[in-house]
Amino acid sequence: MNNVAIYLLKKNKLLKGPYTLDVLKDKGLKASDMVWFKGLDDWTEAKNVEILDEIIESKSYQSNESDGFFARLFRSNR
């Protein structure tokens, strides 16, 4: 399944792709990104496509990382 051609539909309605799973992993994929590839009936949120689970950027990781940054920033300004 690594050779599947995956297309992205961004919020600004810009169609991008096709991409392989490896390229999407490098580019970054959000859970809310709309994707389509042969075998899907329609555009689908990435979070609802099992083969994309491992490459979707983790919101909890991003949140923890940014929370840590802001926590350090505000602590240093006290």
C-alpha cells in the first residue's frame, strides 16, 4: 500500500498530489486534511483513513510542545 497515490484537498480548496505515504510523512499530514485515493468513495478526513494513522501529526504532541514553550516564555518574564 506504500505506492498508493494520495491526493490532498486543503482548506483553501487547493488540490495537491498525488503523494506516496513516504512523501506525506515528510510533508506532514493533519487529521483534518481531506484525502482521496483509488478505493475511497469520496474525499475523507485523514483521521478516518486507517493507513494514514501512523503519519498524521499528533495534536497532543504539538500542544504539549507549544504549551511547554509558552510556559517557559511566561516563566522567564516573571
